[in-house]
Amino acid sequence: MKVERELSARKFTSYSDKEAFVQGVFSNVAKHYDIMNTILSFHQDAYWRRFAVKQLGLQPGNRLLDVACGTGMLTKEALRQEPTLSVEALDFSPEMLQHGEQRLAKAGLLDRVNLVEGDAMSLPYHKDSFDCAMSAFALRNVPDVMQALKEMKRVVKPGGRVVTLELAKPTAFGFKQLYYLYFEHILPVLGKLSKDNSSYAWLPESLRRYPHQSQVLTMFEEAGYKEATYYELTGGIVAVHVGVVPEEV
């Protein structure tokens, strides 16, 4: 439990400090990221992605941004639902992008996707560049959630949707206790089995530091989104937040 205690006590002194730490985590887990996600989510992750993508309201020919695209699983689901999309898939981890490129190439989708190494805190795109934007399991890991939300809002056209999928904090009695038992005691064992205890110890620690889904909704509203709402899935294990970019006044 030494690693867990060290992470719990760790304070990030700057944007770059947390960014460097998290980048190291994802570089370490890139090779087995997808299979571990499926195991840790009890095979619910595919359903979560399907639900999240549906909230985008995709239309033929839309230009879509996938922020912190990881290994391309969410991008792949978006193209399954709307094959005519053009997707910019951005991540700050070269290792994750490499695995994403392999996945998308195997699926014959690379002609629809441009993979970009970049920072969610400062997206390398002009204002109103996309019809919509999405992100999965990124907000817990960015240095500043509000900045990430504002950046996605900046690059999406008025009327477009921004959808995020993220771990959440269940509140139902009994389920809540089982959830945290799993995260705090069983997950570290799985991390040890994967021989990457420190990276998987970050998962429960990042959730502990992350706001409740109702607070994230408030952040969507404060960032300037209209019609902001969220959906809890699988007993509140994850939450999908949706916001619409308002028309300029």
C-alpha cells in the first residue's frame, strides 16, 4: 500500500507537473490499456462508448474532434455509428497514439481519421473548427477541467455538442461501498498482477480527486455551455455529460 499512500499525499505544483506524471502513466499502460479497461469495467465499457457517442447527435459529413483519444476506441465507435465522419483524434501520449493508429488501420478507418499529438489544455485548432467534440476518461487526468471544457467549447461551432464520458461517484447505499472496496482494495491487486502497480494506483486516486458528477455539471454551465445535463450509467460508475455550444450574442 506504500505506492497508494505516496500518490494520495502527492501534490501537483503546476500544470506541467501533473501533465508529465499522467503522461508517464499512460505511456506505461498503453500496451494493455484496452484489455484492462474491459476487465475493470466488467465489460461495460463498450456500452458506455455507444451511449456517449449517441449523445453527439452525429450527422453525415460532420467534422468531429476526439480529445485525449487514447487508443482510438471512442473514435472507432463514432465511425461505426456515422461512417461519413471526418475525425481529428488528439492525444498527448505518443504510445497511446501508436496503438490507436494500429487499431484504426486494422479496422480500415485511417482514411477518416487524422491522429494528432497535442494538448487538451491548448487545442491546436481555430475557433469553430468542428461540428462536435467528445472525450472519454480524460477530465480526471487534465491539469484543469474548466480549461479543457472551455477549449472544447472554443473549437466547436455554435449549436454543436460536447460530450464527455468519465468515471463518476455512485451514491446508492451498498453499491457505493462495493464500488470503493473494488477501487481501493481489488484494483491495486490487479495493478500488481499487471506489474504496473503505480500506474493503476493512480486510477482510484484520480477518482478521489475528481469532482462529483453534479459538480462537473456546474462546471459545464460555468464554462458557458447551454442545455447542460448528465446521465449516470451502470449505477453511477460513470457519467456522460453533454453541453451545447451557444450562439454568439
